[in-house]
Amino acid sequence: MRASLFITCYNDTLYPETGRAVVTLLERLGVELDFHAKQTCCGQMHSNTGFRGEAFSQAKRFIKMYQDAESVVIPSSSCVAMIREQYPTLIREMGNQEIQKQYDHLLPRIFELSEFLVDKLGVEDLGAYFPHRVTYHASCHSLRGLHLGEKPLRLLRKVKGIDLVELPNIDRCCGFGGTFSVKNAEVSSAMLTAKLQDLLSTKAEYVAAVDNSCLMHQGGALHRLYAGMKTIHLAEILASTESTPAEAAR
């Protein structure tokens, strides 16, 4: 099976270890990966701040770039939600029928990482080993946008050595929301404070998620509190083995 990796601008710029983990994981499963070096942004930041024309330009670029891909794997539910939820509106606004047809053709081949593993490859036990106490944060886009449900947790439960602790109020937003945390800083900080109380109550070593944007928000606060809890993307746990632990890849 072949797949194209859309790493996202966020991961490429700030969390390259997540991209490396996705490659390690999928190649271990026999997936032959393509990587388009000219990939840029899905356009979410532009769309959320009212730059609709610029967002459409990014959407058009994405659609054309991956038109021939067998599958597109994206380690970010936020970006996948942008593609599924906002691209149709952008395309209608711009009135481009050709792009609409190309988008409709491509859409069924777009997968968030846990969707690709569980739904496309049909695997849950990936031979991962991560001997740490971990709690899982369900980001808003994964929970309400993509409706991933138990998929990430099903993958985590199969990891050998893991002590997976349920996060209280798992459906509670951490307050990041991309530009929301900038435009509504006080509300965002209040939401983050509530999330930190839930995280710290688990006494976990790591908080995992499918979105590094949420993890950055939470990680910054944990660092300021000298809490000792670390953040980690789901892909890094799943790529971790006894011979190559996640910590060594960071």
C-alpha cells in the first residue's frame, strides 16, 4: 500500500519528531510513503481569521498536489477537520466547479493517522512498547469534528508496558482553538486552568493527543508550573519499541 504524508506546517516547524515517528510507524507496517517537499499549509489559519481568498489558494494547492495519491495521512485532526469541514464552503464561495470535482474525488482518501491505522489498515496492535503512565487528551477537532471516538484509545490500550489513565472530563476543551487563544486570551487561560487540574489529577508522566497544537498549549502551562508532566503525540508512542524507545527519537 502507498500513502502520501501531509505533515502539516505546525509539525514541520515545531514538532519534526512527530513526522519522523509517523514515517517510522507506517514503514514498519509496510506502507510505502510519498512526501511532497513543496507542501505548505492546509489554510486553516487563513480561513479562521477571515482571509478566505488566501485560504482557498491553500485548499486548491492541497487538492491538486494530492489528486493522484492512493491515501493521504495527516497526523493532525485539526487539519483534517479543516479539509473536511471548511474546504467545501471555500470552494462554493469561489465558484470553482473543477476544483469541486477534484475535491470530491480526493476526500474519501484523506485520513487522520488513527483513522488510517484502524479503518484503512485494520490494525490496532502495532507492536509498540511505552512503559510509562499516560493520559489521553481528546482534542475538540478529533472529538467533535472527526468523531474519532475510541480509535486513539484503542491503539493506546494495545501498547505494551503502558499504564493508561483515564482523563477526567475528557470532552472538555483545553482552550487553545488556534486563533481563539489569541483573540480570547482570558477565556482561553481559564479553560486551560481547568484542563490542567484534570491532567494533574491523573499523576501521569505524559499527556498524549493527536494534535500537537493542543499539546503545545498544555505543555507550556505544565512547564511554567514545573509540573514534570510531558506532552507527546500519539504517533511517537505508537512508533516506540523496546529497541527504539520514543525518548531516544526526540
